[in-house]
Amino acid sequence: MTKIDTSRPETVLPTASHTVGPFYGHALPFRGGEDIAPHGHADTITVHGYVYDGEGNGLPDALVELWGPDPEGNVPTADGSMRRDPSSGGFLGRNGVEFTGFGRIQTDANGHWYARTLRPGARGHSAPYLSVCVFARGLLVHLFTRIYLPGDDAVLAADPLLTQVGDRRDTLIAQAEGNGTYRFDIRLQGEGETVFLEFQ
């Protein structure tokens, strides 16, 4: 029997109760989480990017959740992405037809993530945006932010949140790459840190 010296912190391995993540990676990801738009939908866009730590390194075990309204600005009411077979309880996933507006994506070994979704429509007085929740190692609480897509500059200029954050607004606006593809990097801290939101 091997005896562990618990008198020194460096000899004791952390457990789930001692640290945050990447333990969430065992239960939260699900197959097809990046495919939010219905299969073959003509208006599908791709949003992708990297999750970076404070030193500019990509995080290979971060998790990105996206929520967004449909192109008309309506919040989807379709069954979620975790549909189960009523008889077996097995995972069915998305039905590939209805738009749920929700996706959950785990980053790859380089910290890259992507999702195929529909361009969100405007709701209320805000410019259209996708809501984002980020889980990553070292975070005691997950982080919230938004992805605004470029397009109507007047609408973006009038958005209350973008107006409030001033010169940091660029950290909330994705970059158009053409062919319905947008890049949005998430920087957890340091230079160019993404604006994160606090909900009370």
C-alpha cells in the first residue's frame, strides 16, 4: 500500500471539490452540439473562434454554450438538443428539422470551437446577438458574454450594451470572413480581454 504524504500540498492531487474543471467536460458535452441550424438550411452561418487564456494560449478543455433567437427574433420553443428516446432513455440528439437556438461546443486541442446556426434576429432595443456562456479551467463561475454579428452599423451603434462598453466594443463584435462565416475569439483575461457580463 502506497502512503501519501498529506502534509505538503504539492503531494496531494486535487479532486472535483478542490478545483474547477475540466471536470465539466465529462458530463456537459453532447454529440452534435455544434449543429444548431437545421440540416441543409439555406441561411446557415458558421461562427468560430478560439478560447484564449491570459497568456494567449488556446484552452483545449473549454466549453462554449450559445443561445440565440431565430432570424425573426423569436425565442425557439422546440425540444432541446438532449432529446431522449421515451422507451429506452437513450440519446436521440436533435431532430435536424427544428431550430432550438441552443448549442454546446467543446474546444479542440488548440482551443478552437465552431457552431453552425442561424443569424439571430433583433429583440427589443438591442442589436441582434448570440448569448454565450464559457466554462474553462480555473474559473470558479462560468462567464457570460455576447456575440454581435457585423452588418447594420447604425443598429450596432444604437445598441445599449455596445454604447456602454465604449472602446472595448470590438471584443463583442465578430469579424466577417465571407461566405456566411464569422470569427469570434474569447479572451479570458489580459490584453484584448472579452467584455463579460454579470447577471444579478
